[in-house]
Amino acid sequence: MAKKSSGDGLMSSAGLMRYYDADKKAIHVQPKTVVAFGLIAGIAILVLNASFGLWP
């Protein structure tokens, strides 16, 4: 019977950082935050356009 390897990663990764190791260091932003920021930015642009008389 073949001996089972005790490695915990793919051999083809060649020392590259695993995804979950990189994910721990990343900045996490919730999707609701991104949508809210987009809506606030859009409303701010519309208000600024209206206040400077650029509203069609």
C-alpha cells in the first residue's frame, strides 16, 4: 500500500502563499457598505449638480 503523505498543501503551489493566509491580511468590507457608499456618492453628485445649476 502507498504511504499517505502528511503534507497540508498542494505540491504544485511551489511555495506560493495560500489563499486563506492572504485573506487574513486583507481589508474586509461588507457588500452593504459598498452599496451604501455608492448611493451616498451618487446622491452627493446629484445635489452638487442641482446646486450649481447643472441640472437638466
